[in-house]
Amino acid sequence: MADPAVPGTPPVPLAALLAREDLGLRQIAGPDARTAGTAVQWVHTSEMADPYPYLLGGELLLTAGVHITDPAGSGAYLDDYVARIVAAGGAALGFGVAPMHDTVPRALVEACDHYGLPLVEVPPRTTFSGVARAVWRLMAEARHAELRRVTQAQQALATAAARSDPVPAVLRQLASRLGGLAALYGPEGTELQAAGQTPDAARDSLRELTEVVRRGTTAAPASAADTAGGVHLAAYALGGGRGFALGLATERREPGDHTIAGAAVVLLSLLTGEHQGASEAARSSALVRLLLGASAAEISPLLGGDRWIVVHARGEEHTPLAATALGAALGSGLVDPREDDVRLLVPADREITPPNGWTLGASAPAATGELPAADAQAARALRRAEATRAPLVRHRDAGIAALVAPAEADAHARVLLAPLGANEALTETLRTWLSLHGNWDRTATALGVHRNTVRQRVTRCGALLEADLDDPDVRMELWFALGRGR
């Protein structure tokens, strides 16, 4: 059995089992488990003269030598016995000393040395069930460690995908977690981006392997694996049918590596994919019609939204892939990557949250025919964002009110007008009086009260606010605050 079945549980290094002082195991023949890297997949106990039919491969076979009836003259028999274990793919042989044998037969030691099978002496105080229990415990610990490694890798890949340079960041994380090279290949078979290192010969073999899965033919597999010069190679076709592929070259292959690679395949498929559903087809049609001279009113229904927000963005990386990833993060496929920045059309009902590493300027919501003006608004907003080092600046109407953020203006208004409390009569009288430039008679007429009532209320407002209402600066500030409360 050249390729024994591999269970889902990670194997246990034989060296880890030998290191358990409570077991007292001692290797007495075969290649040193510490340097050979011998791994145990499971434990099997048998006193059969020929255990071959009952072995799956990867076992630590335990025996007390019941089947060895003549230790002194059993050299040929034990040679055949060990040969059959090796042919079945056994990982190691454990021989229990006592009660059948006081020592391990010398012929067994010589046979294990000859065939390269690790031979472990099990002392009388250690039961076979104790050895099996120790193996299962080590397997459980290995499984827990492997699950933790996979979980941490998946979280790191997801975080990398949210960066401003998502594709290179995902490849860097993947190469670091798997210990090797991670490369993205484009529709033409060229290596677009890569992270990590591998020998040049292995890199060439990896390119050939990815070509197999990249073609996307029905005969080609979605993934493939190979080895080159002792380097493990793996290739995965990315979703979307656009001919992208992920290639991996690693010096070792752990049980959880395929799961980690699978998470990277999903993320890279989203980052490089092109959504061509019905909505995207309609938008493409709208752009064609616009180029052919259709009016904004004609293409607006095809774009799928009555109002849009224009976004200008700058990030750490200026590539089409980074721009596509930004569009996916903002929920829009209408992306225009330019030399210095990226422009996007985002539906007005979408929440705009800048991803890490991006600086955004957003226009006010605009109809299709107003998009050129909105584009200018977004450009100005991006300049303000870069000047103030803010991740996002939204366009505000011109004027003094536009100089203060809405939340700050509302907070200032609440504090300034707090002395008036919930007295609607005072607040409305002050607002009307200021709007009519302090004219008592016109204010009285507008409110339907006597002019003396207006004087009393305005005087009361001045006293509560502790402000000189004849001061034009005070009037301007109060007018601004009262406007926030409408």
C-alpha cells in the first residue's frame, strides 16, 4: 500500500510519544524518529503472524510476541514479519516486554534495522491501552492546535482582504501562514502578483500547473497538486470564469493547509471577480447608450437608481484590482480607476464607510443629469479630506453652515439654547424677531400678539441667555443655532 489512507486527525510524531516519561518507551532499532519525522496515524494491536491484511497504513503496531514461539531460531520468520509490516505501510512496531519475552528478540531488532522500521520497546509497566490512550490524547491536542492555526489564518486573511491593497495583502498572509510562495496568475497565464519565495525550478513548475486549472475547460480540475524538487505545489482556479488562478509552492504540507488555501480562494475570487448579473448587464447597456448619444433621462432607469453619490478616492495602491475591491466594499460595480485616484458611482441609499488605507470624498446625492456637478463636489471633498487627514469628507452646501460639521453644529445649538428650555413661545418669538431684523411691530403681527408681549418675551430671552441681543454677532450666532432646531 504505497499511499495509505490519511484520516482527518493530524498525525502524531513518534518522537512526541517517545518523549512521554510516563510511558517509558525506548526506540531500539530503525531510523531515529527525531530526525526521520516518523508520524503515527493510529494504534493497532495484533498477535497475528501476518498482520498485513488488517493494516491500513500509518499504524503503530503493538505486539507482545505471542506469535514468536521460537525466538532463538526465528530470524527468517521475523524478517518476513517485518517486511510484511513495511509493505502494509506500518509506521512503527512496538514490542511489549513480558510476560512472553524478557527482552526484544535480537532477530527482530536486526530485521527492523534492515527494513528501516522504527522499533519501540514497551516496558512491562506500560499497557498497550495506555500507549493507545496517549496517542489519542496527543492527536486531540494536535487537532486543537491545527484548528486554532486554521482559524487564526482565516481571520488574518479576512483582515487582509479589507486593506486598501487587498490582493497583495491576502497573498502575503497566505505565503506567511503556509511558509512558501503564493502567486496570482491572470487570464493570459502571467504572474500578476506574488508573495514569498520558492526555487526558480519550482516556480516554473507551478506556472505550468496553474495553466492546467486556469484554462477552465470541463476536462480540467478546479484544483491540482504536484511536487517539484521536494516542493509541494497546488493550483486553484478562482471563481467567476475569468481565467484567474492561485498557485502555492510550500516546502511542507500540513493537514489544515487546504482549508486555509480554500479561504484564500474565496476571498481572491471576490476581489478579482466581475459580477455580470442582470443589473450589471443593464448598467453596461446604459453606458453604451450614453456613448451613442442617449440622454440622461433615458439611461437613468437602466442604472437602477434615481439618485447617486459620486465618490473620489485615493489609496496606498493604484491598481485595477484595488479599485475593484474598493467598489465591492462600497457596494458598487461602477468603478473608474484613473492614474491618480478612483471614481465611483454609489447608490444614494448606501452607507459609505471608507476601508482602511483609503481617503474618500463624497458628493451630495444627485440625479443622473446632475452627475457632472456631483463629480466636481466629490473632487473638492477629496481635497478637503486629504488636507484635514480625514478618511471621509462629504460635500456640504456652501456658506457658513458648511464650515461646521452637522453633528458639531447640532451640539452647539443645544448648549446655546438650553436656557430657553422647552418654552416654545420664547423660542418661536426669538426666531421670528431675528428673521424680521428686530422689528417689534412686524413680529407682533406675524405672531398675532401685542407688541409689548413681543418685547417682554425677547427681553426674557436675553436674560435667560445672558446675551446682548443688540449685538449683531450674538444675533448671528443665535440665528445659526435656531436654524439647526427646525
